[in-house]
Amino acid sequence: MTRQMLTFAAIGVLNTGTYYAPYLLFLSHMPYLAAHILATFISMTGSFFLNARFTYRTRPTLKKFLLFPLTNAANFVITTTGVYVLVDLLHFSSRVSPLLASLVAIPVTFVVSRWIMLPKADTVETAGIA
């Protein structure tokens, strides 16, 4: 599981860039929440395939792909709430707030993605229980 966490973190850094570049591009043309929503959806597909291949070493299937947005839903709710609180309530910069909010979402996203990407038998074996 340590390898999975490290790989997940490395892909998360890459995915943050995949999210952040479009976010900044969209931010100059639309409100920050709209930019956040669009950038999140753009980065979701790449995250699925990278995590399937490198983090969990599992075959990407349609079922997993359709369930994968649950990981992003958890991430989306946490980061969107965080961005709103940081920008509107605490008056942080809208340019850095998504990065700060994502730090809180990472552990939750890992747990949900592991549950989706690995069948129960694989999860038990990977954890060293079986």
C-alpha cells in the first residue's frame, strides 16, 4: 500500500498541473467557480487512466470508469467548498485557493479511488491480509 500511496501522490502532483493550467486559462475568461468546475472535469479522465495503470495496476474497465467520478465527486465537494471558503469568506487569492483546498481532499480521494479501482479480493491481498 505504501507504493500505491506514493504513486497516487506523484500522479496527484501531475494531475494538479493538468487541472491548474486550464483553471488559470479559464480564470481570465470566467468566474473562478466556473473555471474550477471545467478544469476539474478536464483533469478527471487523465487521472483515471494514470491511476488505473500506475497506482493500482489494474485494467481500466467501463464500470471503473463510470464509478471513478465518485473519487472526483469527493474531491470536487471538498475542493469546491474549500475554494469558496478561502476566497469568499477568508479573502484568499482565487489563484492559490484551489491548491490549498486540494491538500485537504487528497487523503479522502485516495481512499475512495482505492475502493473503486481494486476489487475486494485484490484490496485484501494488497493489504497483506490474505
